[in-house]
Amino acid sequence: MTTLPLDGKLTDEQRNKFGKWMESKAEVIGKCPICRQRNWVLIDHLIHAPIFYGNMTLLGGPSYPFVGLFCQHCGNTQLINAVISGIVPNEGSPSEPNLNQNGG
Ligand SMILES: [Zn+2]
């Protein structure tokens, strides 16, 4: 089991791993689709997007972890799935839904 930092910040190891993963997918990170600048910055923290249940808010419920990149020029933000990019293990815990069970 991988231990994740309690402050939610990406460790140097995670940042390096994510950088290598991005390089394996795209030799050059593309221009921002909004402003056409190439000025991406890695967000310091992992981001969790909770599952939408309509009018109900489920605190502590399942969510999807993401690594975020934002454009320093216009603020456009891109979210990369942290499980697929290998930054967060897919252990199927309540806070990390097992991606292999979706869309079956
Ligand atoms: Zn932009």
C-alpha cells in the first residue's frame, strides 16, 4: 500500500513520476485551448472530484483523484486522472473508486 502525504501535496517523487508519465503521452504539452499560450503549471495538491448525487451532498463519499495543470495566462485548468497516471494507487477504497468497475 502506498502512503500518501496527509497535506495532499504532491511529493517531489510524484511530481517527477507525473512529469515522466506526461512525456510518455505527449512529447510537448500542447497550447492552452482557450488562450493559445503554452504556460502550464502543475498544481501543488492532488484534487478530489466528488461524485454527483443530485441535491445530496455526501461528505467523505467516493471521489476521483486528479493531478491538475493550470494555464498561468488565463486560468484554464486541465485535470489528469491520478490513478491512470500512476500517481495514486487504484485500491478501490471508498475515496478512490475502482476504475475497472466503471462502465462495465
Ligand atoms: Zn490559457
